[in-house]
Amino acid sequence: MKYAFIDRHRRSYEIKALCDALQVSRSGYYAARGRAPSARQERQAVLTARILEIHTASRETYGAPRVHAELSARKVPCCRNTVAKLMRRASILPKAIRRFRVTTDSRKTRALPNLIGRVFTTASPNACWLSDITYIPTREGWLYLAAVLDVYSRAVVGWAMSRTLDCKLAQDALSMAIGRRGPPAILHSDQGTTYAAAAYRELVGRYPIRQSMSRKGDCWDTRRWKASSIHSRPSW
């Protein structure tokens, strides 16, 4: 294993440094290079080639479990741990595909007026907050993130994460923001069912907050404030 590691990285680092780091002699490394590969090494090389073939055919999206399942379907004897080890050794890593997922459905919501008109600047904190939900693909499934941003400072004042997209996710983010900063004058979002839900509006109604929503089918209201948040410098 140590000699194989040195062989893979000898073009990037000095052999002496690699041998010293792994506590092996250079003479032992060169002797190992001169020996013919063992039967086990040959089997692993053949299996790695098959793994790479399956991984490439999957557009580099398959991880060890799915590669192992495909090998089993092809009657190739191996265990999942061996597949995972060979994939790590060969740096064969799956790519996460960001699929489109619907997080809003304005057909089922009663929209509120747009009170900010794409003006994403304020003269004081808590004058206007913006809220939105995004999704993050992980190896264990989708993770949803709700965030509340203060237009004045561009600071995220509240957030929440969940494996499910529901009204509670948005409520938790808003509750955190109010608990930390107090209620805003205006709370703006899209027309998603999450923000139009009765439970969310009931939470907003407990405070002197004017709820605002983007126009139907107009993604630029949220895209513009996201872009301005990235490129603007916070004012504390």
C-alpha cells in the first residue's frame, strides 16, 4: 500500500520526501517497483478498470453502493468495501447532480402586494427583511435551507434547515430572526405556498409586520436581491 501510494505521487513530490513521510526505505521502494505485480494486485487492477467503466457510463454520478450493485448484476464477485476502497485509491468520486425541484406553487396561494418594488436598499436596520428557501443536494438526500436577510446590512439574521420543505422551515427561520433582532417593518418573499400558508401568516400577524410578495412568475425580484447580497459590502 505504501509503495503504491509513493508510485502514484512520485511526479508531484520527491521520492525521498514520500519515503520519509511513510517511514519506508528508498531501496525497498525501488525493489518493489522492480517486482512483478502479485495476483491480488492484478485482480484489483482489473476490478478498478471495471469500476471506472461503470462510473464513466453513469456520467460520473455513481458512488460505491451503485457501482457495487452494477458489478453484482454483471456477476463480478466483489464486496462493497473493496469497491469503496478501490474508488478512493483511484480518486473515482461521484458528482452530485443538482436537479430542478419546485419549491413554490403560486397557483395555490393568495398573493399579497409587492411593497418594495425591487428597491433593495433601506436607511435603517429592520426596515425590510427578505426571505427565501433553497435546496442543497447531499449524499443522504435533499437538505432545505430557509434564510432571512436584513436589506440594510445584508446580514442573515435568521435561518433554519430541514430535510423536508414545509411551512415550519420558514417559521423557524423567521422566529430566529425576530428573536435576535425584533420584528421588521416589511417582510418580503415570493408567492410560494410556504409563505402563503395560514400558519406562517398567523406567525407574521402576531407582530406589526407588513408582509410583501413578489409578482407572480417574476423571478427577478428574488434574483436581484440575492445578487446584490453577494456583491455588496455589509454596513454594520
